[in-house]
Amino acid sequence: MASCMHTSFLPYGNPYPVSPLIRGARYVFLVAGIIYGITKQRYYVRKEEQWREEEAKRKIIRDRENAIMRAKIAAEERENVKLLETGKLFDPPEYEFEKPKKRCDCEDED
């Protein structure tokens, strides 16, 4: 008698019988969800492949730009090293001062 389960041991009472219509609808929605998930997965895979191709093209351009930038930085560093070796790096710059321009023609009014 240990295998026999009484309803008094169930916390929520006896389970109600589920109608075949509801049972069928559950399986229909389950299959529909699986099909929907498969189609969305295929869509996202195609979008991801497109994005990866575009990213590969952008990476080529970005690598070129980075190489140009590194070359510019290396040239600046070589120039700074030359200036440092010659001692001209910390010399004050030589400015050429212009003559101040007249703001008004006050002398002509007299």
C-alpha cells in the first residue's frame, strides 16, 4: 500500500484533467516556437556573416590608417631624438615679432 498515493498528501489537491484541445494547443505552440526559433537563428546567422565580412573590410582600412599613423609617430620620434642628441630640443623657440598695427588714425585728426 506504500505505492498507493492518497489525495490528502498532495498539497494542492487532485490534478484536474486537461482537455485534449488545450493539450493539442500546447503542442502546436511548442512546435511553432521551435520553428520560429530556427528561422530567427538562420536570420541572425546571415546577419552575423554579413557583419563579419564588413568588419573584415573595415579592419583592412583601419590597419592601413594605423600603419600610416605609426609611421608618422616614428618619424616624429626620430626627429625628436635628433633634436635631443644635438641639444636643440630644449632651446627656446625663436619668435619673429611683427610691428604693432595702428588701431586708429588719431594723429590725422589734429
